[in-house]
Amino acid sequence: MNRVEKAALIEELVQKFSANDNFYITDASGMSVAQTNDLRRLCFERGIEYRVVKNTMVQKALAQLDTDYVPFDDSVLRGFTGVMFSGEDSNAPAKLIKEFRKKSGGESPILKGASIDTDLFIGNENLDMLSKLKSKAELIGEVITILQSPAKNVISGLKGSGGKLAGILKTLSEREN
């Protein structure tokens, strides 16, 4: 790969990291070709982009961004590196990794690090916690449900009380006649 190709790859990575608030850095070393193909297929089916990239290219791309990704340099960007870009669904790659491990019966791919809305998570021990994170859409849905709940209670109370009140008024009017 010559300098022009490297510069183009770095620029492409800068655009990917800028466009995706959520990305995971994994280590899939030790996986067979068939397992790697299964992982790529699963990523494609779930709308997650998976790319194997040289560590220096990732470091140079992350260095051009506004967020401080220096903690990734020493501990995360070593050895085999695959990057998963997930768009707005922050927990999709973590769920995918857990599912893939369960299906394949192995420990790969290993989560080396993740960036969720510029918060950094380093180490495979964060995988369970990241898989339980709620996506933006799930959180918005919960907030809407919470906001609607009091209004629904008031409406149902008025409907129930309104029926009782109408019955009482009808009974009273019949007594007067």
C-alpha cells in the first residue's frame, strides 16, 4: 500500500468515525476462515459494518477527531484489530458478539474497546454491560410511555367517574320525577 492509498484509507476511516458515534474495536485472531465469514455475514444481516484495519491507520484516523481517544493507543490498538460501526444502535455489536460466541462456542471475537457517544470502554469485561445498554430509540420509547402514563390514568379515571356520575345524576333525576 503506497502513501496515497494509506492517506485515502485514513481519510475514509476519519469519515466513518465521525459519522458513527458508536464503534467497537475487537480482536478476532484465532478464528477460522469459516468463523470469520460467519461473523461478517451476521454483521451484514444486522446492519453493522465490520472492517479489519491496521492499528496505525486507526490511530491516525482517531487522532484527527475532536474526541480524545489516547486511552485506546496503549491497551486497545495492539495485535489484530477489527472495527464494528453500528450507527445509532449502541448495543447491537455487543449483542452480536455475545450471540456469535454462544453460537460458535468460543471466546472470539474479544472486545478490546468501544466508544459509545464518545464515552470509552476498555476491555472485554465491559461486554455484558454494553449489551444491556438501551438504544436511543428504546430510551425515547420509555420516556414517552412514562409521560403518557399520568394522562392515561386521568382519562381512565374521568371515564370511570363520568359513568358513575352520570348514573348518580340519572337516579336522582328519576327520584325527583
